[in-house]
Amino acid sequence: MTADTTEPEEYASGPAERRREQHGWYFYDFACSVYSTSVVTVFLGPYLTAVARAAADAEGYVHPLGIPVRAGSLFAYAVSASIVVAVLVMPLVGAVADRTGRKKPLLAAAAYLGAAATAGMFFLAGERYLLGAFLLIVANASLAVSMVLYNAYLPQIAEPDERDKVSSRGWAFGYTSGALVLVLNLVLYSGHDSFGLTEGEAIRICLASAGLWWGAFTLVPLRRLRDRHVRTDAPGDGGGGGRAGAVGGGWRQLRATLKDMRRYPLTLSFLLAYLVYNDGVQTVISQASVYGSEELGLDQTTLITAVLLVQVLAVAGALGMGRLARTHGAKRTILASLVVWTLILAAGYFLPADAPVFFYFLAAGIGLVLGGSQALSRSLFSHLVPRGKEAEYFSAYEMSDRGLSWLGPLVFGLAYQLTGSYRDAIISLVIFFAVGFVLLARVPVRRAVEEAGNPLPERI
């Protein structure tokens, strides 16, 4: 077979086509963010904890695989396990995507596996805590894998000076969908009696509907995004080419990628900083509802309303921080957000129980920095990726995004297991933001962009 020597197509061919792809790209955030919001942040943590407690022994422990686990720690441990699974799969998927140039089929497979697992949460009833933990692991890992592929499109569909704006709009789309669906969830949950449903049935419908939403709106990016041609005679390909060769050489390619990344130590320095501070962000997101319900004694309606407030303000926060980045640079804007995150956690530690108003103030603070810190981190990293290696490098980014985000939930779960206090667990997360701030402040990002061989944007 003759090797295809077509040079990689870095961007869409013109402004109109680039905008079309960007609009399609936004809709994957619109599709999958409902899972992150309704399932992980609001409903599943408290509900799975209640299911586990119903199955617990007299001492409050369940015994998956014969291991004694405090029921209140099960959700955090399941989140950690899902990320370990994702770590094993993400590098392979990234290598295959870059070697074949076919991101869309892989994106579809990951998205629909996650959507199906989420829809299956409708059957999480009674004492089925093992089913709930399994579905959470599958859905969370699938989301992480799909985000490798989704993020890898950013350098291909946006010019360097567009990326902060495009990345921020993607997050804004996601938070908009999260807010919209949470309003519907709030109506169903609050009025479940009038709909002839029990509280548990209403929650299970909310969980399953997130999977249906995820699957339905994934059709939009799958129609608008396009795969790029790649070189199949690259070193290490072994002349095999094609999908089979890519799968067989995925881990070999990963080793080559990691070796290649050592040529870009400043890119690795950014990844280390992001790994640390984002671990704190992800843990706050996944454990906030458990903290609110178990430690602060807040009811489900209050939690839904608070997360809805986060979603609404996160749209404004993502767009507003995108504008700040155009004036002050992405790095400085992210550093400022980490200071705010630290103050939020300190305030959360002292938050009084049974005080929804104070919890709403805390939620407002989270909303204003959540979307922007994540969107700008993604766009900043896109400048540090050598061209033609987007999926592989974004698999490393996603491993930083989620791959070691098992550490935060693990620390959170262990702190509760050892102390029985969620306040001790939440304050332990401050270290992630403090260390992340120091590490990011030490990265000379302009030199990092130049070393990656990419054009410098006006501000970074």
C-alpha cells in the first residue's frame, strides 16, 4: 500500500468553515456538561451515598469485593476508580486518533458509552450501590476519554488569537445547558408528588435524562466536525498504517510521545501545575453536594438551586475571564482565579450548617471562577502543543485534567473515613490550589510557546 503523504491540515480551510466547526464543537460541551452538572455535582453523590447506607452493616460499612468501606466514602472512591480506568485508556485513544486522523468515530464511541451508562442509572434503586458505582466508573471514564478527542480539535479549528474566546464559549455553552436542565430537574424533583413519583424515582429520572441529553446533542458535533488527513509514514509507524496498526502500536506511540514531551520541558511544567490545581477544582465539583447535604444539612432543593446559580454565573464567569485574558493574559487571569478558589475553600470550612443563604454566596463565588479557570487552562495549553500531535498531547492534558484527579477525591474520602468530618476533608484541598499557583507562576509561557514551534498570540 502506498503511504499517504498528505500534510496535516492544521485549520479549517476558511473563516466560514472554521466558524461552522467551532459552532459544532461548542455543542459537545452543551451535550456532556449536563452529566457533570446533574449527575456528578447534584444528584448522584447524595443518592448513591443513601443507597450505600441502606445496604450498610450496623457499623455503617459496605463491603464491595470484601473490602470494608464507610458508606459515606463510596462515592468519592468510585470517582477515584473511574479516573484510574480513564488513565489506562486515554493515552491509547490519543495515540490512535493522531495516527489515524479519525477522531470522530472514537469520540462517538466514548460519548455513547458514557451516555448509555448514565441512562442506565434509572435502574439504581434499593440497595444496588455496586451497580451505581459501576455505572459511575463507566460514565466518568467515558467522559474523560471523549474529552481527549474533543479538546484535540481546538488547535485545528481556531487560530492562535481565537483560542481563548473559542474555549471560553465552549465552556459557556456547557454551563448554559447545565442551567437549563437543572431548571427542569428542579421542577420535577420539587413537584415529584404532583407527578405521581417518589423522591427516588424523580432522582433516577433526572439521572437518566442526563444520559439521553448527552447522546442526543452529541449528534451536532459529529455532523459538523471533520477528521484531518495525517501522515501514515511517520517514524515508528512500522509501515503498518491503518487502524489496526494504530491500535497495535498505541502504547508504543505513547512511550514515544512521553519521550518526545521531554523535548518540551516547559509544556511539562505547565501540565504539572495544571495537574495539581485542577485536582482541587475537580474534587470541589464532585464533592460539593455531598458536603452540602451531609455536613451542612441542606436539602436537595437547596443544593439544586445552588448548583443552578453556579451554572448561570459560570456562563458570565467564563466569558468575563476570557475578556480579562485578552487584556491581562491567560496565565495571570488563571493565577488570580486560584487565589479566589483558595478563599472559597477557606470560607466553606467555616460555613455554618443549616444556612442556605451563606451556601448560595459560596456557590456564586465558585460559579464566577469555575468556567473561566478551566477554559483558559485549555486554551493556554493548546499553544504549547506541537502541531500534528494534538490528540496525543491532549491525552496527557486530560490525564492532568482527570488522570490524577483521583488524588483529591481519595484524600477527601480518606479524611472523612479517618475523622468522620467533611469539614476536615474540604479544607485539605487548599494545598492543591496553593501548590498549583506556585508551579504555574514559575512557567514562562511565552518561551514555552516558542519552544513548541507555535506562533505567539498577542497576549498570553
